[in-house]
Amino acid sequence: MNELFYTALDVACIINNFELTVKSSAELIRKIFHEENFFLAQDYKNNYRQWILDIRYWEGYLYDKVTFDKEFPAIKKDSGGLLAAENFVADNFNLDLFFKSLRIKILYIGGKNYSRIKLRTLLSAYGYKRRSKDFIDYVKKCLAFYKIQTFFHGEICDVAEINLDDMITFRAD
């Protein structure tokens, strides 16, 4: 369940993916902290300063990963070994950000109060070609956690029951 909460890296990836300006990203960071506080990882719920610093760190990291990774051993040495590499270096960006990004997009980015995607596209984003029970259970868990409803032709639908090529509309509560 902890993996569902927003982390600084998640938000930095979302800012990077939507190519937000500095001003837009600052506003988004503020809104997420104040309006989406329930969804924040425990380390950030009461620490706005750390929230901003960690997001900005990850934004810089995403911008120039090669240089950061090269310089990290020197930074660690200068800190007397107090820094743990796993907290500041990320090798795997194959993170599951779909539902986090979806909620933030619907609520704060783009001006629409919904988002649409084909079920087949959603499946392929996770590396699946067919629906499995585990996949559907995970999707339903995320939809419930992020308070997102699915619609097909204006009617509430169940992702387990619609066709793979049907367009699903997502709306956040």
C-alpha cells in the first residue's frame, strides 16, 4: 500500500513527463502538498520544505542523470559517508506512475476534468496483452485508492467487463 503514496520522485517524473514550466511546476508542487496531502508519503506529510527540496533534487537528477551518477561518489565522500546511494540515485525508472499521473493530470493539468484511454493501451503500459485477475485487482485497488471512477459511454463501468478496444473515461472524485 505504501507504494501508492506520492513520493518526490513520482512528482518529479510527472513534472518531467508533462514538461511543465518552473512556475507551473511550483504551483503543482504546492497544490499537491496542500490539497492532496492524504496521498503523500509519510516523510512529507508535515514537511513542505523537504517535499520541495526532494522534488527539485529529482528534477535535476532526471534532467542530467549521467552527471549526477558520476559525481555521487565524490559527494558521498565529502559528506563523510552519511549519504545512502539508494536515496539519491535511481537506476530503474520503470515505475508505475500511471494512476498517480492520471489523478494529477485530471485535477491539476490540462484543464479537463477527465482523461480517456483505450483499455488495450492501459494494459500495454503495464506490459500486458490480456487482462489477468491480478492486473484487474491491482487496477481496482488503484482506482479505489485514488478515488477515480471509470466510465464507458457516460455510464460507470467495470474495467473487468469492457472490451479491450473500448475507450475508458476516468474522472477523479
